[in-house]
Amino acid sequence: MIVIGGSSSQALASKVAGELGTEAGALELRRFPDGEKYLRVLTDIKDKNVAVIQSIHHTPDELLFEFLLLTDTLKDLGARKVIAFIPYFAYARQDERFKTGEALSFKTVTKLIESVGTDEVYTIDMHQHRVLKSSEVFKIPSHNLSAMPLLANYAEKAGKLEKPLVIGPDAEAEQWAKIAAERLHTDYDVFEKTRLGDAHVEVRPRRADAKGRDVLIVDDIISTGGTIVEAVKILKSQGARRIQVACTHPILAPGAVDKINKVGVQDVFGTDTVPSPISLVTVAPLIAEHVKTISD
Ligand code: R5P
């Protein structure tokens, strides 16, 4: 098995290869003067299985195209199987036609990934709100892993919170709150959220009362930080003690972390599915654990 990282995930691929006691495969990537991408596979992958790691974030169209180019090339050069690890999977949020005429981007992206011969796909805490399983859109075997146990372990070590109440800031976050709470042997609840615009949300509490409790808020994505800020305001008004915030994918629009710090929470962290200043937890062991299960 050879691990190769695309340009968004080369550091992560090296860490995964390190976990497996090997070195990541090498690529030459550059641009032609007209802006087109040049890609060359420098490692011999003939008759081998290849794990391609490429997070598709921030410049999703470019990174998706690079993934397609890479996978197609690997198959053409004789790779036996290409297993895609796409830690952050862009376009999953457009999984429905909310307005007449809209693109079903999620479906289009999965079709493209399949079209180049990808044999299997792994994602991490993919944004699954209306589509509840990746197998509803992928025809090839697909697996959605969770970084929540890793984030909960980190929270436990870093925050020294006492039996924290785990909060998911919206109904969809229940899947992640449940995993984190189970790992920390504690209880959880979710809030209700209405999105008013790209950067504005309204969040309302349900049953949980954070009075006198330490709290760990977990979510898949922090983008503008608006969701977390509203959740923190509620928790503070209820009388929460210390608050930690964890997310799998720190997409972080400009000013997001500052916004969260300003409502009195300094302890904000995420994983390296999206490299960022708060990517304090690596998903390399999670990916390596699954790469190991793929037989040569
Ligand atoms: C949406 O439902 C996601 O799970 C996150 O809650 C959302 O993407 C966070 O966005 P923002 O940080 O902009 O509020």
C-alpha cells in the first residue's frame, strides 16, 4: 500500500505514512504558464494499492480536479486499487435542490469521483444532514469516519473539564455530540438552529441546563463562527463554567476564531483535515488505522 497526498494534504499524508512506518509517495505538481495543472507521479505504483489523501477545502474546484487527475493517472499507470481519503468533503452541503433549478453539487461530485475509477472512498465527519449515509450517493463502497473520539481525548487532556456537558449546536450535531459524550462518559444535548443567512444563525436551547457545568461544544465545521458564538451566549446565560469548543473541520472564514474568543472562549480547537492555526489534533492515526485494514 502506498500513501500519496495531493497538494492540500501532503503534510497529513506524511504523518499517515509515518504511522505506518513508511514514506509517502511523491508527486511533481506545478502549473503551466497558462494556469493549467501539471501532475507527474514519481513513485512506482504499478500493481500496488494506493491511498490518495486529498482534503477538498477552500479552493474546492481546483483540489477536486487535482484529485481526479491524480486518481485517473494512478489507474492509468497500473495501480491495482485507488482508495480515496477525502478528510474534508466539499459540496456535501448542497445535497438537495433548495430552490428550483439549483445544482445537486453533492451528487455531481460523487459521480466525478467514481468516473475516474476510484475503488473506495473514506470521508471524515462528512456534512450529512439530509443525506444520512454516504452510500445514498456513492455507488462504490464508502465509509464516513469520525474524528470525535480524537477530539474528545484532546479535550479531556487539554481542558481538564469536570464531567462536561457535551453540546451540539444544532440538531444535526447530535451524531457528533453522542460520540464525544460516550467517549467522555458524560451526557449530551443539542440546541435548535435556524439559519438566517450565510453568516447569521439563531440558536435556541432545548432541555439541557448548563448551570454550574463545564461544557464541551462539538460540531463538524466552524466556518464564520456564528453558530458557536450563539451557542456560547446561551450557555453563558445559563451559568456554564468553563467552555471548550471542538470541531473536525476548521474551515475558518476570516475573523471566526476572534469572534469566538470575544465571547469569552479561548479554548477552540479542530483537526488537520483543514490545516489552520487551531488544527491541534491530527487525524493521521484514524486514517492509518483504516489504511491498515485494506489488504494488498
Ligand atoms: C452546519 O449545519 C454545520 O454543522 C455547522 O454548524 C456550520 O457549518 C457552522 O457554520 P458557521 O461557523 O458559519 O456558523
